[in-house]
Amino acid sequence: MMKSIRILWLLLSLWASVSLFAQETLSGVVSDYAGGTPVAGAHLVYRNTQEGTVSGMDGSFALPAPSSPDTLICSFTGYETLSVPVVPGEKLLHLVLKPSDIGLSGVQVIASTGVQTEQGFSMARIEASAIQQRLGDKPFPEAMGAVSGVYAARTGGGAGDAKLNIRGFRQDNIALLLNGIPVSGVEDGLVFWNNWLGLADVTQSVQVQKGVCPSSFGVNAIGGAVNIITNGPHAPQGGAIRSFFTSYGYRKTSFSWNSGKMKSGYAVSLMGSAFGGEGYVEGTRSSGYGYFFSISKNVANKDHLLVFTAMGSPERHGQRNVPLTLSEINQYGHRYNREWGSYNGKENRLSENFYHKPYFTLNHYWNISEKAFVATSFYYSPGKGGGKWSERFGTSPSISLYKNGSGQIDWPAIYALNQTHEELYVTPEGEEVSHFSKIVQTTFHANHQWAGMLSALDYQLNDRWSLKGGLHHRYFKSSLYETVEDLLGGEFFIEDYAWSLRGIDGRSVLKHVGDTIRVNSGSYIHFLNGYLQAKYHHNGFVAFLSGSVSRNRYQRYDFYHYRSGEHWSKPVFLWGGDVRLGMSKRFLDAHHFYVNGGMFFKVPYFKYVFGNYTNQVSEGISNEKIYTVEAGYQYAYRHLGIQVNAYFTIWNDRLFLANEYNQFLDPVMIKGLDARHRGLEMEASYRLPGVLRVGVFSSVGDWKWVNDVVANSYNNAHVVVDTIRVFADGLYVGDAPMWQLGGYAECVLFDFLTVRGEVRHYDRLYAGFDPVRRSHPQDRTQAWQLPSYTLVDLHLSGVFTLFGQPARVHLAILNLFNKEYLLRGVDGMDHTASSFAGFPGFGQTASVGLTLRF
């Protein structure tokens, strides 16, 4: 097969060389109506053929000239969509975008998106066409994989299981905003991407803002912010049916339709999808569906717009949560998963996730005057679901120790243990019982209710100065509890409440399916944030200064450790804030310099404030302090664009929780950890008008811990069992590659076929350090360095007519040369490969997709 692929690649290359000069080109520039500023990142696409491109940093673009009359559609967030008829032979266009209707302006005000050449920070924009054509079955973060300084990769391999790092900062220090509204976890800042499996189908664009950025409500944006803009009243009229399947059995079909703005003033956008099938990793079968509905209407007059949006993606998927040793990978292969097996011919998974997080918003956009604009959003999201877990009685062996010859869970042996052991237990009432389960499967439920309101005012003082301010209030309440799901052959399970602060306290120790054990607690959070930004803009010079203040009210309740009426903790009030500033200067049209800096006083997440898993407030925690500075340069002239930037960040008093979601390792909480992040990033692109686009990106980082700290270690009942000294000074942060190099080449052949090749190389990827294994002062050895790896992807996309409608077929071969590699993992006792445990990446996979537009 590999020989055939190489021959195919050679033939396509020869075909490209013959056709490069056989095509006429339509080129031009996209600029802003008000000031003539070039608009970088504008999306341009032919209505009939769906052939498209993105304007460069200088606003220029180039496309193959149409072979028959067509319509060129140009769109960019914050501007009206422009449709221009074009005919064969037309060669030059100047497209001028006017400020958008009130709906898009509102999204832009809340989300703080912007034009790259006017900002004092580093950013990258990814259009919907790139996401839909190249993402396939990969989790949403991998749409950002070609941005310098960004590491987006799967974790265990289940549907949607992924992590995102920016400049070495993990997801809990990256703000994720959906149409400007923060959607990162309230308790911990994390994002579970499996809750958003339908998001790619309705995304209009993604803007990655790195480092100090003006994302108004992204208070945890230490590494940066990811702004996701979905379809809405601004979406052009039309619909699409999409379907794709992979070489390993995963499939997805979706239907979408946008009405465009109707004469009545209404606009409707909707999407429905169904997905599922086998996973690449063993035991990770998935199923689910997605939905999206948006309706808007101008009310009172054209200066008011109401937009209601509902979206969600209920799903269930098997997981691979436990890292593998290299010996396990060598013995069983990269697709191996030790967290499943069969009993009586039926598959049973030890790790499985199921969740539904519907998301509702009601937005009001008010164009008060030519100078003032207010955007207000009300949102509500009830999340319900959880995942499979396991528990054991007393000193019974862990379920993970029961393996058959294939390395899978030996369910028959576990059933036999529960059915045949002769151990007796005496209840508090003196009754002697037997035939109880020593190992059971449980369900860990993680439900929540969150609701909030945010409002932002954008006021233009004069032609140079503008002010922007806003308020955000969020209410959040969670409910966490664990129930018995399967007794695995026994008659009941014994919950002896050995680690409960209240002991048995009259509760029954005999538990059956559906009964609550071990955990029954939750959080109650009120968050209030206010910010103000001043911006100066004149003659290519832009400067901004912003500040924000936030107050967090944390309270915890717990029915497992405390009696009813005594189950609430005392409320905890914590204040935080930040100051950000930046400036940029554009001159000689092609050059753009910027510099920015910021100070952040970040409030600890709820999980750290109640880090003892009881209502006792953790001692010795304080706000995390972050100081950062960045400088960059951009060059854009005709078809060439170059961007180079450098950053330096000091992070003091960081809180860190290791082994948090691993049911087989004890969690460890670290306080007062300091880190230093610094690095260089570069991106460059060049376009040969109409036929070829090439680009490269790279980043070099140096991320280290710079002090030694003390940590608390907990047992599986969340009780502190030890205080240990952690010697981390000089260790690399790990979990993301510090060296990154990649590139792409995209060629249009004969007006109907596009071939794109992508290559990404990662190096200096160190395992995450385990605090328990860093307790010796003489042990300063770096964590094990994972082998560097290079991935090559191939995409072929062809446009044609089907049933009289434009259609596109897409073929993707990911990991073209079937490279074996490791994504990330945890360091072992001796910091070598023999004690490392981690997750291998996917081998070569293929997917085929068809899109029919109408």
C-alpha cells in the first residue's frame, strides 16, 4: 500500500507541474470600508464550485478564475458578507467590506475578535472550510494543530478525548469562549471536548489568541484564548448534507441549513447530526448525535436584534484512561486498551463516558447610536452524565490486576471472586453476612446547572479613542455522587464508611444497584467579573490598556461526610484581577510591530480551595501571580506573509493536582509551584496565485519549574495520608513539545481537484513529572524525554455537480507513513523508558467524505 501511495503522490506532483500554468487567476485585495485597512483572514469561496481561499496578512487573495459564471462570496466576522458576480476571464477585484449587521457586531463585541494587522497581540484564524474538510473524526482541538506554539492531541483515544496546550500552558489556563461566552469548567477550568462533538459542524471560524489578549471575559487566559464563532443570523443562505466514514468503522452524517436574512427580518440556522461506530483504540466504540438551532429577529427597529441559540451533543463512548507502559505497547500494539473485556460474549468496559450538556443562549444586540453599541447575553447549561468507575472492599485487589491472556479485563475471574469467596462481614447491628461483592462497577455522576448574564458596551469617543467595558455574572451548582452499577456476581456491596468523617452514623452498610457510595457532594459558586478597556487608533498605531476585577464566592456541600443540616461549608470569598496593555504600529503597508504585557492575579479554582475533598478550606493557598511580556513582527506584501514573536512569562504560586482523574493512582496536590515559560514562534506563508499555497510554522520553547515545594498525598478515599517534599527546581514542565516544526502545501489542479500535504514535527517532549517520585533532594534528573516524531497527512478534495447541485468529495490519509509515536505520559521512578507510562498516537487511518450543497 505504501508503494502505491508514493506512486500516487508522484503522479499528482507531475500533474500539478503540468497544470500550474494552464489556469487563469482571479486575484485581488480585501479591505475595510472605513479606513481601507487590509482584512487578513477573510474567507472567499465560489458559490457553485465551493473552491475557496483565505486573504493574506496584506488582504490579498488569489483563486483560479471560474470556467463559467459564478458568484464569489467574501465573509469575515464583524463585516457584512459580500457577494460579487464573476465571469471567465475576470482577473482583478478589490473587495471592500462594510461593518456587519447588528448581529455580527454583537458577537465581535462580546468575543473581542479582531483583525490581525490591527492588534497588539499574536493570533491565528481558522475558517470553517478548513475545519470541516480536514478535521474528520479528530477531536476539535486538532483543528488548531498548525498554529505555532499550540499542541493539540488526543489523550487515550476515545471520541473527543483530547487536550490543548498553548506555549506549554495546559487547558485550565487557556480561556475557551463560545461566541464570547466562557465555557471552560467553573470548578477546574478544564474542557471535556466530548461534550462538544457536534461543534465543528456549526463553527464559522476559530480565532486563537496567544499570550496577552483582549478576550474580555477570559479571566483564565494565561496561555491564551480560543474564540469559537458559530453560525447564526450572519450565515449565508443555503444548506448542506455531509457524510464521512473512516477506515476503522467510525461514521458521521449531518444536515445543515441557513435561511439567510429573510424579508420578515427573521434568520434561521439549524443542524442535526448522528455519529458513532468503532474507535481506533480497542474498546472505544461511540454513539451519539448533535443538534444546533438558531433564530434571530430584528425587533422594535433595525437597531435591536434578538438571537436565540440552542445546541448540544449527547454521546456515549468507551475510553482509555490508564496510561500504558512501553512493554504493554510492544506486546499488544498501539491500539491496545486494558480497560475492557468480555463476559458471556458481551463487551464490558471499565472506562466509559456518557454526557449531555445542552447549551442555550439569548442575545440582545442594541445599536444605540453611531458611537455606542451594547451586546448582552443570557445563557443556561444543564449538564448531566458521568462515567464508569470501580470500587473494592477493604484490601481486595484492584480490578486492574485481573487480566486474561490477551491483556484485557478478566471479567470471569472477577465474577468468580465475588461468587465464591468465603469471607464474612459483621454489620454494626451484629448480623453476619456473606456472598457480598469484593469488586463492583460504579457510575460516577457529575451533573451541574450553570446560568449567567454578561453585557458589554463599546463606545467610540472620537475617531481615535474608544472605550469598552462589561460585566459578567455566573451561577453554578454541581452534584457529584457515585452509585453502584453492577455487583459483578455478588449479592450486595459493603460500604463501611471507614473514611467518612461522620462514620456509619445509622446508615446501611449493605449497598445494592443504584445506591450511593463513597461520594455525595457538590459545589455552589457565584462569579462576578467587571472589565474596562481603552483603545487608541490613529495612522496605523494601535494601543490598548485594560483591567478587570473578579470576585468568586465558593461554597461546598457534602452529605457523605456530614449530616443533613451540617452539610454546607462556610462561604469563601476570593478576589482576583488583571492588567493588560499592548501597542502596535503598521507602516509602509507591509510592516507591523507589536508589544504587549500583563499582570494576572488569578484566583485558585474551587478544587484547590477545598483540596481536602471535605468542607475544610485548604491552608496555605493564595492567588497565582503571572507576569508576562511579548513582542512580535509581521511582514505582509502581496503573496508573502511572515510573523515572528517572542514571549517571556513568570508564573508564581501555581497550584497543581496530579493523578486527579486516575482511579488507580493516589492524587497529589502541590502548592506554591513557580514556573518560567519563554519561547520564539514563527509562521510564514506564500501563495502562487490560483494554484499553490505553501506555509511553514515553528516554535521553540523553554518551560521549567524553578523551585521546590511541599505537597499533600491523598488515598483513594480522598483523605490526606502523607505530606511530602517535592524537588522540582530545574525540571521541564513537560506534557507538550518545546520544539515544533511544520508546514503545508496546497495545490489546485484543473479547477476541480485540490491536493494538500501537511507535515508536523515535534521534539523535546518530556513526560509530566509525578510529584510522589520527586521526594529525594539529590534526584534532579529530567523526566524521560519521549522520542521525537514526524507526522504527514494527505488530503485530496474534488468538486463536481451532483443532482444539479455543487458537491465535494474529500479523501484524507492521516499519518501517511504509519509512524509509531507517543503523545504524552507520566514519568516513572527512574525517569527512563522502562518506568514511563503514556498514550501512543494513532497509526495510519483514512477517511472519505461527501458534501452536497443546495
